[in-house]
Amino acid sequence: MDIPSIKNEDQYEALREKGYSKEKSARIANTPDSGKKGGKAKPYEQWTKDELYEQAKRVDIKGRSKMDKESLIHALRNG
């Protein structure tokens, strides 16, 4: 896989050191606000399918167009 430019190099390197794959590390490091403390977002089960699809698109989940809501949730959590 060719890795595009990484938006948060420090986070990417930290994830790689923890054993994450290059792909997953890049996805996380390139997600907006990924380094900030969470807790404000509602659980994926409360998102609409369209919202889940857009998030899957942002993090480049392959096959997302054929997924139902449950599959999108699983892919986003286990990407």
C-alpha cells in the first residue's frame, strides 16, 4: 500500500510502535481531531447509515458502498 501524506506524523509513529499496521495507523493519524480527547460523540449505533457511510469514506474503508449499518459499525470499530 502506498501511504499518502500523514497529517499527524507523531501519532502515526506512536501507533506503529504499538504494533498497529501501516494502513490502520495512517487512517487514524489522518482522521480529523483523532488526537483529541473524545467522549462527546454519540455511539455509532445512534448514527444514521449516511453518517456512518461518510465516516467510513473519511477513513477509507473499502467496500463501504455495499455495507449495511451493522457492517459499517463493525468496519469502523475494527478497521
